[in-house]
Amino acid sequence: AFTRDDLASAIAVGAIDVHYQPKVDMRTGIVRGMEALARWHRPGSGFVRPDLFVALAEQEGLIHELTMAVMARALAQAAQWGRRGLRLSMAINLSQRLLDRPSLVDEIAAMVRRHGLKSEQVVLEITEGTLASRASTALGVLARLRLKGFGLSIDDYGTGFSSMQQLARIPFTELKIDRSFVHGSHQRTNLRVILESALDMARRLDMVTVAEGVEMMEDWRLLQQAGCAIGQGFLIAKPMPASDMLPWIKRHQ
Ligand code: G
Ligand code: G
Ligand code: NA
Ligand code: MN
């Protein structure tokens, strides 16, 4: 087990690492962007599951510090890849608690500027389920982020409650369909119908369509046929440290 203090000091000393998972163009296979995923390796006790320490950070008032630490690393990495000629978007997971913080917009914008990046290169992934509970508070922050040019992605789409309402009210740029509608969709008609309907709706709303949890070749083919723009999942690549990325991109292209 780990305590709030363990996590707080891990954040403070820079022990929270970031792994990256590619998001690829499903027509060409070209890597379009990365999602930053927090990793915590505790000396002596191994990896701590991110869902566990993210939840603790949310409960214990550390989510702002955690997110800013992840973002600082991820943006520095994106800038470094940019200098190597790789134009990749960088996606950061934002938890609902942060959307209660009006200063968030300027903090993120300042950090992006500091790294010499454009807001258009940065995508903020927000889990749909978390939005349902606080839509009114979150709305202003999300609208201001969008006005500044940031991409806004609905993460895990299909698992929340008021999904249609969120879509109508918030200017999301990307719909990321939850892996439960992706995995095995080629074998199950009901998953496939939901998947295709979500893709159709997103396209008509001018949103970028992303499928997460692509693990099987048959699902990849179905997504391609259904016109899904971007895929992410173990079939393509698992999350990996930054040092593995350039060799992976070389092999993948
Ligand atoms: O890859 P995976 O095991 O990394 O992630 C598990 C969960 O933790 C996912 O729901 C993922 O979105 C979440 N997660 C990973 N990194 C972050 C982060 O930096 N911030 C937030 N809010 N969630 C994260
Ligand atoms: O909630 P979010 O979508 O941010 O979660 C990211 C999580 O999904 C990470 O834990 C990552 O390791 C995991 N993940 C990424 N690709 C796949 C996949 O193809 N299958 C499964 N089961 N998990 C995946
Ligand atoms: Na995500
Ligand atoms: Mn997701």
C-alpha cells in the first residue's frame, strides 16, 4: 500500500514517469499523436497501478500537482520530438476535479507556450463519466480551452450517463470510443451497430473519430471499413517509455 505522503513526495521529486501510447491514422498507418500516461515505479515495491494512484490523487488533493507534473514531462517530450522533425499531437488526461479550477486554462496555456508548442498540438482527454456529474462548472473551463485552440477529446465515450447532452453543450473536437465497443466488435452485431452509429454521429459533428482498445486485426479492419480516423491499442503499440518511441516509429513506418 502507499500513502498520500508517498505520492506527494514522488510527485515532488519527479519520480512520476510518463509513458506514451501512439494514436495512428487508420488509413495510412502514420503516427498522428501520443497519449501521455502516468507511471509510478516505487523502489522496492514495483509499479503502482495508475488508476489507483490517480484515484488517490483525486481524493487527496494532489491531482493538480500530478497532472502538471505529467504535462510538463509530456510537453517537454513533444518539443524534443518536434526538434527531431516529428510533428505529433500530445494528449493529456484531465480529471474532472481540475475543471473546477478557473486558473487551469491560463496555467496550461502558459506551460504550452513555455515549451514552444502550439495549443493546436495539445489534446485534453476528458472522461465522459466524470463530466456528467459537474457539467455546469466544467463548461466554462472547457469552452475557454477550446477558444484558445486546444483539442478536447471525450475519453471512454459510451460509458458515461449524459453523453448526448455533453455533445450538444461542449465544443469537443474528438470522440474517443471506449474499448468495450471496440474489442470484439467484428464478432458482435450489437457492438458493431453502436460503434458505427457513434462514428457516424461524430463525423456529422465534425469530430475526429478515435477507437481505443484496438487489439484484434479483425476489429482494426472493421474500424477501417466504418471510416474510423484514428486507432489506438495493443495491436498497434502498448504504452512505452519515450526512449523506445523513435525505434518503434522506425519499425512501424
Ligand atoms: O495505461 P493505463 O493503465 O495507464 O491507465 C489507467 C488509467 O489511469 C486510465 O483511465 C488513464 O486514463 C488514467 N491515467 C493515466 N495517466 C493519467 C494522468 O496523467 N491523469 C489522469 N487524470 N489519468 C491518468
Ligand atoms: O482511460 P484511458 O483511455 O486513458 O486509459 C488508458 C489505458 O488503456 C491505459 O491503461 C492503457 O494501458 C490501456 N490500453 C491501451 N490500449 C489498450 C488495449 O488495446 N487494450 C486494453 N485492454 N487496454 C489498453
Ligand atoms: Na485517455
Ligand atoms: Mn480512454
